[in-house]
Amino acid sequence: MTKEAKPVEREWIGVDEAQTLTGRSKWSWRRDAYEGRIGSSKVGRRLLLRLKDVRQTMDAGYRPALGGSQAQ
């Protein structure tokens, strides 16, 4: 009997991955981490960010569409 492997969502991502995920520069992520705007962890030479913190940062800047004109 074999067990099916469940996909595991990573908890931590590098700044390069944060850039790919969000389109925001890795240097902006680095600056925010070093200035304490987003939590981070330094592992060797890598600066890691919690994926949930990256998502929360992006959600904080969300602006809903105005109800004016709607696309058809």
C-alpha cells in the first residue's frame, strides 16, 4: 500500500520568489524587511519572508473597483 503525497505549501519564500509572486522588486522586499515593515528570517545568505506576510502586505494595498462603469 502506498500513501499519496499531499502537496505542501511552503511557509517561507525568498525575496526572489516574492518578486515573482507579486511583481514587486526584490529590493523593495529587502528594504521593507530591514526597516521592520515585514517580518523576515536570515538563513545563511538568504533573506526569507513568510508567505502569509507577503500576501497580507499585498492585501493591505488592495483598492476595490469603483461602481462607476462596468465592463461588459
